[in-house]
Amino acid sequence: MSLLRAVPCRPLGLAWALPLLLWSAAATAEGDGKSETKGLAASGRPEAKPADGAKRADILRLLQLTHAASMGDLAVQQMITTYRQTMPQVKDEIWQELKKEISSEELLLRLVPIYDKHFSAAELKELLRFYESPIGKKVTQVMPTVNQEAMTAGQTWGSEIAVRIKRRLDAVSPQPATTPSTQPKK
């Protein structure tokens, strides 16, 4: 049975990671092409540092509880939607094939060695207890909304700060301050 199908996942727990996933995927796709195969075995599958069996199982369970696979699925869907809009000439069959070829299980395999490196077996057990508790379950349910609201608040705050800084600089400088969008083209 596929790891992804072992536990039903909803796109909840790691919503904060989605922009990073999309950004890093786009950066790799636009890069020099050399980084695309870094960390991949000859089969094209990610190489995962082997964690011991029990620790690996705990990491995979934690990733399931935090809905990491669903976030990967959502990131892939959003990337395909974006590419589809920019490339309307590509036939629907190609998009369907891509959806079938790409599995968020690849992401999970890449995450296992990261969790293995940063968390001890005992810490993973504590995280599992937390995410299996009522408050841990609530965290996975509400954090995407909290993160979205926090991101909106941060953007609003950042815009307000930019205006305040520009006003202050304009008041003390003989030359008005320019924002990135108003800078002259070179």
C-alpha cells in the first residue's frame, strides 16, 4: 500500500510551507538544470538517508499527522494550474499524465532524512503524542487559517511600514525616495 494512502490526508497542517515549496520548485525549474537531479538515485527517485526502522516509521507517521503529503499534492496541483494557464496549447492528456507521474510521496522521502537529522527518536515520540492529542489535532486544523490571516496581517503591516519609511526619507532627503516599483529602469 502506498504511504500516501495509508492515512487519509487533508490539506491542513503545513500550509505555511506551500509558498516555499512553490518558490523552490519554480527556482529549480528555472535554474541551470544541474540541481534537478541532485539527491536523486539513478531511478530518478530521491535518495533518503536511512533512518532506523522505528524512527523512520515515527517520522512517516508525523508527516501523515501534519498532512505533509496533502501539502505536496496541493503544491503540485497549483503548479500544474499555473503552467496550464501559461501554456494553453498543451493537450489535456499531457496534464493528466503529469498528475499521474508526480507523487507527493517523493516529497515525503526527501523529508525523512531532514526530520531524522533534526529530531531524536524521543523528540519524535513527543511530537507524535502532541499531534495525536486534542490540541495537536486542533493545531493541524486551524493553523492554515491562522497562517493565512497572519500572512495578510504581515503584508498589510509591511505596506504601512514602507509608506512610513518613504515619508520619513522624503522629509529628510533632497531627492525623493523611490520604491522598487518606481525606480528608474537601467
